[in-house]
Amino acid sequence: MGERVRGGCCPPMDLMRSEPMHLVQLIIPIESAHLTISYLGDLGLIQFKDLNAEKSPFQRTYANQIKRCGEMARKLRFFREQITKAEFSPAVISVTEADLNLDDLEVKLGELEAELVEINANGQKLQRSYNELAEYKLVIQKAGEFFQSALSSAEARQREYASNQSGEESLETPLLSEQEMTTDPSKQVKLGFVTGLVPREKSIAFERILFRATRGNVLLKQAVVDNPVTDPVSGEKVEKNVFVVFFSGERAKNKILKICDAFGANRYPFAEDLGKQAQTINEVSGRLSELKTTIDAGLVHRGTLLQTIGEQFEQWNFLVRREKSIYHTLNMLSIDVTKKCLVAEGWSPIFATKQIQDALHRATQDSNSQVDAIFQVLRTREMPPTYFRTNKFTSAFQEIVDAYGVAKYQEANPGVFTIVTFPFLFAVMFGDWGHGICLLLATLYLIIREKKLSSQKLGDIMEMTFGGRYVILLMALFSIYTGLIYNEFFSVPFELFSRSAYSCRDLSCSEATTVGLIKVRDTYPFGADPVWHSSRSELPFLNSLKMKMSILLGVAQMNLGIILSYFNAIFFANNINIWFQFIPQMIFLNGLFGYLSVLIIIKWCTGSKADLYHVMIYMFLSPTDELGENQLFPGQKITQLVLLLSALISVPWMLLPKPFLLKLQHDRHHGESYAPLPDSEESLQSEPNHDSHGHEEFEFSEIFVHQLIHTIEFVLGAVSNTASYLRLWALRYSFRTFNCASKVFQLIYPKWKFARELVINCRNPTSYMVNHRPSLPSPRRFKCDAPELLVFERRQTPNTIQPSVHRRYNNIIILIVGIIVFIFATVGVLLVMETLSAFLHALRLHWVEFQNKFYEGDGYKFYPYSFALLDYEDE
């Protein structure tokens, strides 16, 4: 039935309705199942159904194979991490299936992982030993300096003491010497010491804790290490200090050792003998040299191994992900009772039938199977998935529609009209051909470099912008078009197509009012006449024009939505929706707001001064009153009465008949659940509309309440949606308000210059106006007897006024700063914020005001099994 409806006077559109689908069943011999699924994955035109949904993943047939693939994927992720750390880039090599075998790859990946783990472990041990020896060498050098300086100081004091004692002999000297000789050696105090390195950021706290724990009975010496030291434990560069702690007693030693462990201080042995210190330094230096050579050789070997892995990494990674997806799909198939065949079910487009059959036959031949796979179409009442064939241009527009909801199977797709209406409504709000050119240049950069950018990983925002590059392209082109109509280039008008059609009749019209302007030439050929900008009549004229245009565009788009609901009803053979939804909705909407649109056009054509607000308000409040000067055409009063009554009648027309007719339809078909199934194509086309009341419990109250809500929503929505289209005018007005900063920047200097010269020539302003600035404000605004100008004139002479004003507005620094501010304001506010604002409002107009008239959006997408999609899936 669907094909019969589509075949009319017009050729079918790929995007207008989704592709016809059918449910197919495949009976595949087990020996050719793997190759069959592989070929179907290459084809990418069938969406398999899970026939084992009641089983857990561990109870399925190919759970062990999936586990193997998962383990190989883990090894490949380990290789990728190592390659990334080594700053290598995996080479991209075309995958040739003949060169790859899953079993051999599993063994090879295991060997490579074991080898790489061993190399890493040995390298870490060697690196730690090297770092420890490097710290040990620093400790020996710095601590040796402590002891060397202490020894030198002791020797100097001893020599000084000996020289003093040789010249001063007394009777007490032998007694003191004898007392010293008789001192018990066992009672002499023996000092111990601990050496090591402590992080510099902890050195102050380390010193305080040592002092408090030992009650000040320690001596701490620290030396700063100039360069950061690689910590043996963490492997990171850390700034450290070498310390030496002198103590007395075992208890103090134990406390010091615990404090060193708590602060992460690395302790190293140290010999007091200077000869042993020099020998130790030589030994450590030799050992460091050997370790450095060994580590370099290990790094070369590791780099060679990673380079070998990187050359085939993409090939291995694709094979593992492909095999895992094949076994995952095989787990969705059911095994027949003989356990010799696998049964698969899935959705596929009708146009792909021949390609699927060819793939099945080729898999049977290549696997040397003796039995061909069986392909058959199943009849079902289940709703098929929605599939639109899009390209890189139309996919972004389809994503805008799908973000609201995926189209129901073969209902009218708003994406076809969104390609034109979305960028156009955006441009109505954004229209400025200067900003449109900026958007166009940015988009052309993305389009020219799309091959390179598509292969790179971009950020989230940049990825989204790149994906919608063709949407932005049309937005820019339409913005240039509407900008030419508005005659605005960064909010500045230009006489592009001809000179203005109006001119001032005398100096009194310098305020640019319509009274003072006379038409001296032909009408401006395209867009708004530049004379309207920056005039007193700009807001009354242009705002009124844009408000009325917004209403016309809104009513036209809402009518388009209702007309599409008619084509949906025709396509699905739903006569109830035609008579009791489409017709009353058209009458209600056009009886009120369609009539308003006609009045707007008549007023434009006739030049009438009728108040349309008054006409529409009193059409409801006093429909029988005379219109008077607000009458636009003969018979308007009768026409309004007929339209008002039609709109009132259409409300119960939408509300009451449909629920009762649905109940009669349900009662007529009650008890026919065992009737023969209709033709498969007819079933797929008609069932989505009747499934809700043909197979489920029919609740008249629910149907009636649903219809009541739908009627109220449409009646109130007709008013609110029409008012919502006024955002086209409101956003345009706010955009131009932001944009006026550039205009003020460009016009501020000439007006101040004129004010300065007018004050200087205050004695004869009228003659000065006529001779010098006839297009600027009239002399009535600059009277010479004005108190402000008199005070200004008394305070400064003409000679002093001119340089100050000149410095204020012609200073090169001020001009540069102003240009920078203007550029950043244009890019940051107008090209980013206002673009996003207009984009979101255009999105709302499509989702709410347009699509709710016909679009159900309760379908689900067609996700075929395809190897081409593996690159975009997460591990």
C-alpha cells in the first residue's frame, strides 16, 4: 500500500519517508556462520535481533571466544599505552584478511606482552638503582664537605690553642694536664650520625620534628642540591636537600630513623675516613657509568620492539574488534534443535535483499559448505526501525530532527524542509551581510580542510561545529541574503544597488522624518532604503515591517506542518485524521491567523491606515459592530463573522467525533485477533496507527482525555505559537541593538567634530549649516543662546577647544584600542553568543511550533551491523 501511495505525479524522495523495511530470517549452517556474519558486517545493511535475550552473557554459545577477544583487546590497550608513552605513532596499514589469523595473533600478542613486561620491569629496576647511586654520590659529596670543613676548623682551633699554651706556663698547668690524663675513657661521649636526602619542601618540618622529638639533643646540617634529583621510588624530579644528623645514644637514633621514614627521606651510609670517601665516589661513578650504558641499551631494544608493534597495531586492533563483534553477533542467534544451523532474525531495507542474498551465497562457497543459507521474509505487525539514507550534507540536518525524536516508520520527515527553513529562520534573526561573510569564511575553512580535520580528534565543541559545517554554510549564505534585504553591513547601511529614493526638501527635515522627506527617484530596487536607518522613523517603520513578516512566516510554516499531517494520514490510510484533525485544524488556524495574514497583505497593497490590533480584538469582543475606518475590503464584517463561527465550530469538531469513531472501530474488529494476517507490506504500513487500539485494552476514557488534551493544546498553541514567531523580530531587534556599538564607534567622531565647529562658528550657525554640514542636525538643536554652550564658550577659547577635541578622538592609541574592542565584541558577542542564540531559537521554532503539527517522533533508529562503525565505538 505504501508503494502505491508514493507512486504519484511526483518522484519519490529519499528523505521524505524512511526506507521500506522488512523482517528477514536467515538459517545458516554452523560451518559457514562465522564467514556469513563477516560478509554481512562488510555489507552493513541488516540489524540483527537478539533471540537469546533471556540468557546471560556467560550462558551463550560463544562466551569463551568473546573472553579471548577481550583479553587480546586488553593486551592491545597495554601496547597502545606503551606506544603513547614512548611518543610513537602507530602506522596505518591496510588490513588484508589473508595475512591475519586469530589463533596465531593470540600467541604472538602473549609473547610480545611477556617480553615487553620483562623489559619494563628490568628497566625500572636498573633505573631505580641508577637513581639511588646518583643520590648516594650526592650524599657522599655534600656530607664530605661537612666533615672536611669541620676537620679544617678543628685543626685551626687546635693550632691556635697550642700556640696560646706554649707562651703561658703556670703552676696550675701540670695539674690540669694530669686531670685530663686521668679521665675515664669509658665515660667519654660518642656521637653518631645519619646522612641522606629529604625533599626540600619538607626540610623545615623535618628539622622541627627532629628538634622536638629529641628535645634539641641533635645537630642537623643541610646542604641544598642545585638541580632537581630523580627520586628512586616515584621516578619524578624532586628538589632535595642533603642532611647530616648528629646524635648521641640508641634511643635518639631510633627516633631519627622513624622520622626519616615518615618524611620520605632516603638514608645512605657514609664513612668518616676521607680515603674511603674518595674510593666510594670512584666506585659509585663507575657503577653509574655501567648502569647508564645498560639502560640505554634496554631503551633501544624497547623502542625497536614498540616500533615493530606499532607497524602492525592498527591491523591487529581491527582484527580483534572485528572478531569480537562477530562472536557477539553470533551470540544473538539461536541454535536449532539439530544443533547444525543457526537461526537469525533482523531488519533490512527492501532494496538490500539482493545484496544480502549474494553475501550469503558467497559465504557458503568460500567456507566450502555443502548447504546454502536460507533467506526468507517474515510477516509481522512489529514496527520496523527508521532508516534514512543521508550524505555528509544532509546528515547534520537529519541529526537536528533526530535530536527531538526519531521519526516513526515512514512518517513524513521534517528534515527535508529543515534544510531550507532552519537556516532561513536563523538568518531572519541574524541577518547582516557583514557577519554573514565572517561566518562564511570560517565555514569555508572547515569545508576546505574537511579531509584532514575528519581524521583528527577534535574537542567536543570543535567536533560539533565541524559536524554541522554545512548547516553553518547555509546559515551564512541566508544571513548574507537577509542582510542585503535589511541593508545592514555590521549594522551600517550602504547604497549598494542605487542611491536612496528619498531626499530632504529643506533643512527642517534633517531629522529624517517621513514628513520632511520627498521621493525624488525610483524606489530602491532591493531591500530596505538606507534612508530609513538612523532616522526617527526607523523603529515605527522597520519594526512594524519585521513584526508583520514574522507573523506571515509563522502562519506559513504552521500551515505547512498541518498539510504534512494530511499527507501522513493519506499515506497510512487514516481517514479519521483527515476529517477530524486536518480539516478542523486548517479551519481554526486560518480562520483567525490566516485571516490576519491576509489583512496584513491587503494593508500593504492598499496603503490603508487601518489598525489591525483593533480589528482582531473587536472581532472577538464585538463581532457585529461596524468597522468604520478599519474596514479594508467590502464585506469584511460578514467575512469575519463566518470565520469566527467556523473557528468556534472546529473546536468540538476536533474534540468529540474522533474518540467515538475509534470506539466503533474497535467494537467492529473486536474478536478478530485470529484473523489471517494481511499482506506483509500492507501490514507494515497500516499497523503503526492501529496497534494501540487493535491489540491492547481499549479504554475509551483514556482516548477521550488524550483527544481533549490534544484539542486544548492545538487551540492554545495556535495563539502561543503565532506569538512565538515574534521572536524572529525580537531577536533581530536585540541583535541590532548589540551591533549598534560599531555604528556609534564610526559616527561618534564626525558628530563631535561638527559640534566643536558649530560652537566656534556660533555667531552665524544657519549659514554655517547651509555651507558646511547640511545633512547633520538642524541649528535648532544647537542654539547659540543655550546655557550649556554659553558656559562652554566662556571657559575655553576656540584655540583651546580644537586641540583637546583632536587629541581625544584622533589619538592613534585610542583608535587602536577602539578597533581591538570592536573586533573582540564582534567575534565574542555577535559571532558567537548571538549566533548561538539565534540557532537555539530557530531550533525551538522547528521543534515546537512546526513539528508538533504532524510529527510524532516515536520511532527508533536503524542500527545495522557494520564493520565501518567499529572505528567510532568505544572499547
